[in-house]
Amino acid sequence: MSAAPLTFYSFPLSGHAHRVALMLSLLDVPHRCVDVNLRQAEQKRPEFLALNAFGQVPVIDDNGTVVADSNAILVYLAKRYGGAAWLPEDAVGAAAVQRWLSVAAGPLANGPATARLVTVFGAAFDIDATLARAHALLAVMDSELSRRDFLAGDTPTIADVACYTYVSHAPEGNVALTGYPNIQQWLARIESLPRFVPMARTAAGLQAA
């Protein structure tokens, strides 16, 4: 009897969830997607809290192995299904990837991702400070990408998957990408990868109709 497919608990407008959707597609991992209705607080119900006590998407259940947190899921998927191509085994390569996973959980979350929370979901944050953090991060990323094709080296890794979505959708949070040519080229390289899948655009911020 074949194993049941991996179950992916998601929310369509979540950039964190899209990281996982993108990785599952890039690795061609069979799975079924279960959308969690955040607007109805399904993520706070006991059955979901049993999967992730923090009450957040995404979560995966891989035949009884439950993993929460988007970056942790990326590590799991790379180790389980992708091999060293997506997460290097050597110390230098692994450290380079970890650096950008930390960026994804820190400056990226506090900059472009938070700016998008304001415009798409009506969250209350200091928008001027958020935009300043976003552009400070993008300036560093653009400089680093002037020296290599991908964030952690010359080939794509989970570092790129972790950072792609919120950078790509930064204009939805009124964060313009026009001044960052190396980032724009990096985004295009990711979007040209086999089995790339986008996240739906939201008509908000600079992308408002």
C-alpha cells in the first residue's frame, strides 16, 4: 500500500504558506492542500492547535510527521526530498543558507511583510518605520545580488524560497522595487525555475487597480 500524500495546511494570501507551496512544487512532492480560514479563526481551534500550538499556518503532516513554521518546513522538505541541492551539507554552504533564513524571519518579516500586512489586512503598524526597514533590507539584498545569481550562492537554495514571496509582493505594501535591478533579475530567475508557482497578487498598495 502506498503512503498517503503529504497534507499541507495553508492560507492563500499568506506569504509564509506560499514558501511551502513553492517548495513542494519545485521538489514535485505529491500533496493535498487544506486551506485554513484565518478570517474565521480556524487556526485557533483545538484541532488545529494540536498541529501547531502557536496557531499559525503553514503546517505540514507528512504521514504523521508534523512540522510547523515555514522556514522549518523548508529545511524538512529539503532534507527529506531535495538533498544538498537545496540545503548544502558543508559548513560554509549551510551557514550561508541559515543567514538568509534568519533574514526571512527578521528584517524581511519586519519590513516588506509587515508593510503588506498594513495594506492587505489592515494591520496597525508604524508605516513610515516599516517602509524604512523594508528599503534598508532591499538595498542590502540588491548589493549582495550584484555579486551572485542567488542569495546563498550560484544556485537556488531554500534561502531564495524563504525570501522570494514577500520581496516579490512588496509593492502590495507600497514598497517599490524599481530601484533594485539586481533584485528584479533575481526574482525573474526564481520565476523561471521548473515548476515555479506564483502566489495570487492582491490589488493593494502600488498594485491597486
